[in-house]
Amino acid sequence: MSKTYYINVKSSNLKDFHQIIKSLKNLGIIDSFGSVGELAREGTPISIEDLISVLEYSRQEVKEGNTLTSEEVKKQVESWTKKQ
């Protein structure tokens, strides 16, 4: 079963983020990835439908126990970068 995640990446970190994602794809951890653009830009409101969709998805993920602490994420990223 595949999962879809929404990740907000700072513009200043996009190059590093893309390298990490490409590495994860090469390792077989990620099936595919793509950008759907920005859900909202600073000063621009997000649509109610998009916001509700993200919230519902997030609630379901938490309900299913599909969460990681920030420490767990840091450890995984460190592990992946050491393998490169």
C-alpha cells in the first residue's frame, strides 16, 4: 500500500531536498515524486477545499499511527546521507 505525503520545503532548501528525494527513489524507498506547486503562497489564502483535504488526510494518518517524531526523521535523514 502506497502513502502520499505533503511536505513544505523552503525555497532556499529545494536543491538539497531534490537530491535527498532522488536518492530515496534510487534506493527504492520512494516509488515516484512530483511537485504540485505551492498550496499557498505567503499572503495568499489557501482554498477551503485544499485545507480540508490536507487536514482530513493528516487526521487519517495520525489515526492509523503513521507518524514520526522530529528526532526519528532527523535520524533517518542522517542515515540516508551517510549511505551516499
